[in-house]
Amino acid sequence: MLILFDNGTPAPLRYALKDHIVVEAIERGWDRLLNGDLIAAAEAAGFEVLLTTDKNMRYQQNLTGRKIAFVVIGNQQWPILRRHVEKVAAAVNAATPGSFVEVEIPFT
């Protein structure tokens, strides 16, 4: 699966997704794109999943009819998130075109 990490997604998370191809937005020069433009660019480039920390995306963007799946992680702090990478990996593996899932990660 081809996965795009949004700007706030911790880079070390890519190692938990080693069965997939992970690209960070900054690697494509997309780190300054606003969400709507980022989603359009990702879909045009064939990305299958957008992994983001933006919990408001579903309220700010029309996600209906999208080809890309959205996986939102609820806590981007790596020391905490690293203990829950299996939850994120499971959500990514279950993602289907146009799906939206928020992975709850505790703050402690």
C-alpha cells in the first residue's frame, strides 16, 4: 500500500509500516500544501492512505467520493505513540478507498 504521511505524523512510525511504501509530504515538496490541495495531489499520485494527525480534517474537507483512505492518529507524541503502533498498523491494513478512521491514542 502507498501511504502518505502528513506533516504532523511522526517519521519513526514508518518503521511499524514496513510492509508498505511510506512517503512523507515533505519528501514530495508537499509540506506547504493545504489539506484540500494535499488530498488532491495525493490522489493524483496514486496514494492509497493519508496518515495524519489532523482530527478536524473530516469537518474541514469534503471526503465523500474520495479514492484515498484517511487514518487519523489521535496523539502524535512519539514516546506515547510508539507503544500503540500496532493499532495504527491495524487501521492502515484495514483501510479501504474513501474510508475514514480515527485511531485513539491515550495521552499518558
